Amino acid sequence: MKLLKDILFGLRLQDVVGPTQVAIESVTSDSRAVRKASLFVAIRGTHRDGHHFVEAAANAGACAILCEELPDSLHPHVTYLQVPNTQHAYALLAANWFGRPAEQMQLVGVTGTNGKTTTATLLYQLYTHRGVKAGLISTVRIVIHGKEFPATHTTPDAWVLQKYLADMAAAGCKVVFMEVSSHGLVQQRVAGIPFAGAIFSNISRDHLDYHETMDAYVAAKKMLFDGLSSKAFALVNSDDKHGETMLLDCAAKPITYALRRAADIKVRVLESHLNGTLISMNQRECWMHLIGEFNAYNAAAIFGAATALGMPADEALQGISALHSVDGRFQRVQGPQEIVGIVDYAHTPDALQNVLQTLQAFRQGPQHIITVVGCGGDRDTGKRPQMAQIAADLSDYVVLTSDNPRSEAPAAILRDMEAGLDPVQKRRCITVEDRHQGIKLACQHAKPGDIILVAGKGHEKYQEIQGVKHPFDDVAVLKSTLKDVHA
């Protein structure tokens, strides 16, 4: 229980009707969860407006209501607080409720289209291997000093996020690495968090079903950098044309990394193999287990963040050389007869192209690349033909199949993908709705030494069909199918 007045720090209050010396036992943005002595926050969401439930919340026992518009009829025993943006205010309330835990740790936010999970997770690995108590908030999982929790969103709801941060602070974590999604930024989930630094990886087409335009998508990512203080660092990939955009009007210390342009952190790929990569980082050589040019970028981001946080350069490189890939990110599955499987989360055109170009560089002699790929339902439809076209351009054989169709008909999604193929490409492609059968067909088609890429779902252990999440693990399916087909 807390007094209302004690959790209002930082909120822009436009109007207050009623006392603030009120005991609050819970805070919620869900009117169905309102109980006696609740503070109800009316949030305008994507699918519903919490202001429509203000009266119901008051009748259910709410003693305080936070809203953007005061209702016409006010309950005499309810305190009403008016603010310009309830999403922003909700995040500040959450931070205040849990004692502003982020102020007790160094938080580094990672944003961009591709590479967020790998960069955040490997930074967590780097610090824990060095004996530092650390936390991780990622698409794959949330980790509090070694204790894991499942993740439901890339960036959790503000209340859930602050609860995890409080648990991390209580566990003695000194540093926390977290993915910050464009949705999370627009929805103000990280408002009020004093980031010690932010990392920008890259931007390519994604989430246009939500943001509608690329300009809006870029602006969403930039919000993380606009909120940094002069004490923070802003680490950006300057090979990406949007890197400079992130630094515009940013108060933080700018740090750049790149493979192709001049930068504060200059990385070069010296040797590239399917079991690792030799890189040069600011003229220091480093062998790492991570594979491909895109992981050279990730390594540069890790090096830049670690040194910005105070880790000596040689220690950072030594740590990078010991890191291992993240589940579902260019994860290797060794099959019989020298067949190599790769499972990757690549679900955007740019990510799929990067992975396939990396595999093209590794292929030898008669070795073929077989790609299994689909696109998610209820998401940006414009990338579907692009994904199919990239797969067909850079593979010898393609299986178009279901990803997470969600509420859409799988056949309709696959027709959208097929629309991106010309007659020549279509002769190298086959469409199989059932993902398990699609992977099986790829394995049957593979000859000794071939490479099979299963793209799109990566770490996910389910397939969502018509609102139901069915157990499905690309890695497990690929391993067992390769064994059954080629034993």
C-alpha cells in the first residue's frame, strides 16, 4: 500500500479533483482488475480506449482515476488526475511504485530491426562470464542474475518491466541489457528510465502494419536516443544510413561503429568460416565463435558498449572470443552425411538476405542451399513477396511454408509470397502449408554436404494458428527429421 501523493513524482498533472492523501493498494490499466483502493489508468490502446471504462472502474471500487479527459460525471469519493498522456504517466507511476529501481543500476537499451536479441544477450553473457551480476530483458527470455523467466514481449508492459527491474536491483545486479522495441517506445513503456547508454543496430522494413510508414518506424527508434542524458552514451552503426539520424539532437556522447565507413570502432572481417570468424577490431585481432558479417557488426556493438561502460579494450575482446551464439540466431544443427542445418529468426527481408549471403560465401563445390521460409499472419503484408524473392534469388531450392499464420489463412499468406516470384524462380520453389512437412521435404531434397536454412521463427517453441499456440520447435524438428531421413 502506498499513498497516492507518493507515486506522482515526475507526472505532468493538468488537473487534480479530490485528495491525494489517499491509500492505494494496486495500480492497473485493466478495468476488470480494479478492486477496492485501486488506481485505474485510462489508456488509449490500439484496440480499445480505457476512458470508456472509467465509470466501470469507479463503480468497481477505484479510489483514484488517471485520465487524459475528465469524465462529465465525477464520483464524490474518487480522486481524478488529468495528464496529457496516460501511457507516459503509467510508466512513471510504475517506476515510482517500485522505488525507481533503474536508478540503482546501469541500463543499456538496444534498438534496431535486426541484431537486438544477439547484442543484448551476448552483452549479458560477457558480463556474467566476468563475474558481474547482470540482468537481461530480451525477446527470448528475461534473466535476473542467472534465474530465467519467459518473455512475452520484446519490451514488457511498463508495470511488468519495472517489477523485473526491481527484482534485478534487489538481486544486486549492477548492469542490465534490454531490447527496446519500436512498439515499446511509442507506447511509452520505457518512459522515465535513465539509460546509461543506447545501441542502434540497423533499420530495414518491419512492423509497418503498426507504424504504417518507414519514417514513423525510424522516428519510433529515435525516441530512445532523444531521451538520453548528457551522461549517457549513444552507440550507432554508421554503416546504416539511419545511424546519423539517431544522433540528431541527442545529448549523449556519440560513438560510431562500422565495417565500411570511418568510425570510432572500425571492425573488419579477416577470415570467415562456418565454425567462427577472425575479425580486426580497431586493429586488434579477435577470433570469435560467432559467424558471418552481421555478427561482426554485433561484436562491434558489444565492444563499443562494454568499453563505454568502462571495460578495458583487451578484456572486452577476450570476452568476445569466448561468446557463443544465441538460440535461434544462426544456430547450427549438424546432420548426417555432412548436411548442415541453420535455424535463424530472420523474419524480415534484410535479415533473410544477410543470412543467405553469409551461407553463399561458405558454400563449396556442388553444395546446395535449401531454404524453408514463411511469413507471419496479421503483420506487414508488403514484405511477403520480397521474402520469397530473396529466398529464391539466393537459394537453389525453396520451400514456402507457414510461419505463425495467427488469424489469417495460411494459403492466403503463401499466395502473397508466391506473387514475388517470376516463372524461373517458381520452378525452384514448392509451397507446403504444413511447416513440419515443409522441413521434412527440405531434408528429403538435401544431398550430402548441403545446407538447409530454416528461417523465420528461430527461438520460438510454438506455432500460432487461429489464436492457439501449438508446440513447435524448428531446431528439434530439423534435428529429428534429418536423422530420420538420412540415418
